[in-house]
Amino acid sequence: MRRYLRIWRIFFTHSLIQDLEYRLNWWMNAFNTLLFLGSSALVLWVVFTQADAIGGWTFDQALTLLGVYLLIEGVTVVFLVPNLNRVPQYVRKGELDYLLLKPIAARFIVSTRYASVWWVPQLGLALAVILVGMARQGTLTAGHLGLLALMLVAAIGTLYAVWFALTTTAFWFVKVDNVSELFTAFFAAGRFPVSAYPGWVRALLTFVVPVAFLTTVPAEAAAGRLTWAWGLGAVGVAALLLALSQALWRYALANYTSASS
């Protein structure tokens, strides 16, 4: 584990050095995030001027949910998109052959080699929104922070597993970009509590596309309204999907025929 952490640090440092050559992008992305945050908060404020709650959520709870959404989205654009979107290219051009010859796990390389450091400001702003929302609710305590951290880890694990499984289908399909874009479209629904949607949409966003476990469940942990059933369910879903994505990856590698052969 220590060896892999050292390698990841080298990867991240290399990406940081590359991205710092274009520092204006860092400030532009920070500005874009502020605009998105401001517009989203304005939408929430307008909605809550017409209603006291949305799906049983107050304004402060919905604000915390918005912070969680921004944080998960930030993890996506900083770590997942730069790496997993390259997997189809590795397979199509035969570049995966060289990665398989490395003395470390190929899945680790394709998952961590790059990072879009430009989007790191979004992570900081999202965390600030979450803390402000928790402070306004009176839930900014060590216990709630610890439970929130656990649910965020489970959410990121779930997101990574789903995205990795979708990109792994590149071993059999030429184009998988549309699949990931479809998942991104569903993920946009996570800006609002799942309970605010009709019953069939709630079922879709929970059991088919696990958006509820990505944003709503961590936000419930931050708001002090998370039940043990949902908390354990979030951890179980993450563990199951990670195991299934690993099984799919192993099966794909076992049936992989190099594009260069």
C-alpha cells in the first residue's frame, strides 16, 4: 500500500507541474465554479421562497446537498474523467499492452495516472458549502463529520465502480462515450433530494442508477437524518459494485486480444 501511495504521489505531482504551466485555467475554473454555485444557490433560494421544504428538506439541508453534489462532481472531473476516459483509447490503440507489462496493477495505472488539477478549487468550495450548511443546521460536530466522511468514501467508491465498469465495456464496444454521458445526465439529478422526485424516479435513481447513494445519503449524514439502514446500504452498495467492477475487469483482461497483435 505504501508503494502505491508513493507512485500515486508521483503521478499527481507530475500532473500538477503540467497544469501549472497554464495557471489562468486554474483561476477560470475557480470563477466558473463560483458562478455555478451562486446560480444554484439562487435557484434554491427562489424555490424556498415559495415553499418551506422540498421533499422534506429545508433550505439549509438542500444547501448541504448542493455542496455534496459539487464535491462528488469535483472528484469526478479531477480524478475520474482524466483517467477513465482514456481506457477506450488504450484498448483501441493497443496501448494497454504496455500498461499490462508494468510491475504494478494495470487497473491502478489507468485509474490514477492523470489528474485535472485545474478543478481542485471546486473541491475546496464544495467543502466550504457543506461546512456552512452543517453549521447553520447545528450538526457541525465530530460525530456527524465522521459519518459524513464515511458516506462520502462510500459514494466515491460507488461512483468509481460504476464509471470504471462502464469504461471497461470498451473491450467489447468501440464507442462507450455515450454511456458515460448518459450516466452524467442522471447524476445531474443529484443536485436535489431524491425524495423530491416522483416514486418511479426515486426508484430509478436508487436501484438502477445509484444517484441517491452519491449525493442524498451523504447529505443526510451531514444533516443528522441518516438512518442506519441507509448508511449500511450505502457501504454495502459501494463494496458490491467495486467487487463487480473488479470481476468485470478481470474477465475483460482474460479475453483481451491486443489491437497490436
